[in-house]
Amino acid sequence: MIELAWLGMILIIISWIIQIFSMSKGKKEILKCFAILQAIGIIFLVISDYLTNNGLSILGMLNILSMIGAIIVLVFLIKK
């Protein structure tokens, strides 16, 4: 299941590249696609952790908390 972890990290890195590129153009807001890619990438990390360890490790639980944070940010961006 290492492939899921790789995919998750690649999505997270892509989200940061997009966000940094946007901010380098003078925009100060968080992009919706940033929060979406973050949440999806973290979901893949959590699934990989669950399948690798036959349950969630502490790292998997912490990833769930960070995913919740990304989803909360996305909700605020959508309401905006």
C-alpha cells in the first residue's frame, strides 16, 4: 500500500506548489483547490496507514486531525 502513501504525498506537494504559485502573483487567499488536494492527499495517507498497520496508528490519527483541518478550511472558503 506504499503506492497510496506516495500518491497522497504527491497530491499534497502539488497543492503547495499551486498555492505558492498563486501567492507569488500577489494573491493572499487560500485556494479551494489547495484545501481539496490537501484533504484528498491526507485521505490517501490515512488509508495507506490503515492498510499497512491493520488499523490506525497514532500517525494515522494525527493525519485524520490534519484532514479535518483542511476540510474546515474548505467549508469556510465555500461559504465565503
